[in-house]
Amino acid sequence: MNNIDEIKRIISGFIKKETSEITNETVVRISVMWRRMYSELEKHGFKVSNPSKIKTFGELLNALAFHEKNEDHAKNETTSDEENKRFILGSSKFLYILILILIIGADTLSWILHFLILVIAALPVSWGVIFLYKFMNPLILIVLAPLIYLGWLFSVLIISNLEMFMWRPLFKKPAYMYIDEDIKSALVFRLIMHSYNRRALLMSLPITNLFITSPVLILWLKKFIIQAYTPSKIPCSASINSIFCWPLDADITHIADNVIIGYENNIIAHAVNIEKDGRAVYMSAPIYIESGVTIGACSIIGMGVKIGRDALVIIGSNVIPKTQIGDGEIWGGNPAFLISKK
């Protein structure tokens, strides 16, 4: 303690002793003015915790030294906390920048892959046309243009199937996931969006929608198209010939035998919502459609819906997520509700 003389000078008037007479054994709590003494010490920068427990001058010095040590420790802790906060903030900024770069890169790569597949599919078709041009009249090639286009479309489907098969080990739709919360969620969401965009691309190509009513002899082609935008194996049954729509989440849409699904239905087993804290979240839940079900045209089937055997969903209905439709029930409306039983 470097200020012992200063402390002795302050307390000498309160304990009625000269500074030279004050030792470690000197009793400092002998005056009714002890509270004022500690107030005076505090004015001069000597703060003591629990002064009522101090009896001697030595205890007073120890208390002052302990308080200074605690203050230094608190300063060190504050400094350490500030350094930790700066480190965490710096790490968060770095992670945010990394995720942002990853998102931009993944989105760009996704779009490049879509167009690259179209170009790669055109290569063998172009070589075939160039080869035939040597032996055929150009007018005949013009007449054969629809067949040439079908060859290109089939090449697109083959390459798209191969790409989706490549993503299969990495692809699994989460039941609940914050979007772009970390590197993993950013990659998973980009892969999911890649499959949705692939479906949009394939459905925009001429003639693709014609195969929604594929004859029984080429029924495999409908499954082939669905698999071209679905990384996971589709659980649809052989009754796919009575499904007149392209399920968006075909990998988690379970359709039994003898099911009729009308034109322009939207079967969507996922949702993207904004939480109260502003974070975007991706959710998904399997859809189960049992045997004998009929779903009228232009209906919407939400995620997590279960439709029991021989049930009927009326044209233009909106079956909201998590709805449970029992066996033989008739539902309709927006939102859909139970009308009657068969």
C-alpha cells in the first residue's frame, strides 16, 4: 500500500491518535464517528467494503488492498469480456461474409448448371444433324425438326436424372430448418431450391407437359421426368398413370394405388415462413394419399396432409397443411372442410 501515510493522516483525527502512534494493531473503531471516517476515506479514493467488520488498522489496510485487487480483477474481466465480444463479433462477421459468398456462389452455380445441361444435351443432337445433313436434303431435316427436338429433350432428361442421382447422398429435406443460419443450412436450402428450379425449367420446355397423360406403354417416361427434378427416390406407385400433375415434393409425397389426381393440382409438401424474430425458416412434412382417393382438378394439398382410403376432395379445394381426412370422407372449400361421408 503506497498511501499508508495518507490513510493515517485521514483517520488520526477520528481515532484521536498521532500518525506516528498508529500501528497495525491500533484499534480504529473506537469512535462513534467511524461512519464519517470511512466516508472521508472514500472521498480521497480509499473505498472499503463492509467497514463494520474492521477493528484494527491492519485489517483496514488489508480491506483496502483487497478492494483494489478486486477492482483490478474486475477491470481485467471487463477487458477480457470486451476482447471476447470483439472476437465473437469478428467471427460472426467473417461467418456472415463466408455464408454470403457461399450463397452467391451456389446460386450462380445452380443457374449455370441449368443452362449447361441444355447446352450439353444439344451437342450429340447437333452432331447427329450435321452428320445427316451430308446425306439428306435440308427440307427433310426441317420436316424432322420435331423428332430432333424430342431427341434433345430426351438428352436433357437423361443428363438431369444423372445429376439428381449424383446429389442423392446429400439430399434430405429437413422438417424444420432456419435458412442461411450456417454453412450447412445454406447449402441444403440451395440444393432444395435447385431441384425446384429444375422442375420449373423442365415444365417450361415444349411438349414436356404432354407426357402428363402418357400412354401405358410409355408410363415410365412420366416417372423419368419426375425423377429428373427429384434427387431422392420417388415413392409414387404404379398408379402414376392417373396422376395428372407434377408433384413439387415428389420425394416426400406418398401416393398409393388406384388414386386419381386431376389436372393443375398443386401438391406441395413444404413451406417457407418468416419467424417473429425475422428469420426465414424452411419446413416440410410428408403427404400421404391412400388407395381409392380422388382429388379434383385445381386443388391445393398442403404439407403434412393425410387423405384416407376412398376419400374425395372436391374441385378447387384448398386442403391446408396438417389436415387429416378420414376414410370415405368428402372435403371441399377454401379452406377445405368436411362436407359429408360416402
